[in-house]
Amino acid sequence: MTDTMKCPACSSEHVYQDRDLWVCPECGHEWSGAAEAAADTAQDAGVRDANGNVLADGDSVIVIKDLKIKGSSSVVKGGTKVRNIRLQDASDGHNIACKIDGIGAMNLKSEFVKKA
């Protein structure tokens, strides 16, 4: 076991290897070492859209599916083009800050957009 290996779900340091999988005894999460290496390289590459393209500040993106807005009866329709996005580091997954015409300022998850 390496000193840097931690559980990706709960960040526990008490992980062990069982054949090809790593196991966390505290939360029961199992993952492969190859998947973690791929996740590390993906995090180094930056924020990616639904198709795997790297996003940057100022890019334009297109929403790929209808998104309900929490606390409102409004919906962001699939195909809506969003210009001048700003990337942010968010723990809840909403890593794109933007303004959408007719709706206003909001945060989006990168998994629901594609680069325009």
C-alpha cells in the first residue's frame, strides 16, 4: 500500500488492495487502481464537457438536455447556447458559472453541456 492512496469516496487512509481492486473498510467503496490513475489525469486536464472536450473560461457551450431549475417552474431547454462561461471549483459538481438569456445567472454541471 502506498502512503498517497486514499478512498475517493470518504478520503480514508485505511484502504487495502484485494486482487485488482482497492477497498475502503470504512465506507465499503471499491475501485480499481487503473481507474484512479485515469481520474488523476482527467483532473489535471481540467474541466471537461459531456463529450470529453476541455473547457476554458470564456468558451461557449450548448446545453444537451432539458434542465429543471430548482425552486422555479422554469426550464433550461436542451439546445440553449450559453456564451462566456466561467469555470469555478465547486464541491457540489456545479463547476460552470454563467448567465442564460431569459433566466439569469446560474451554475451548471459540465456533464450536461457540450462545447459549441
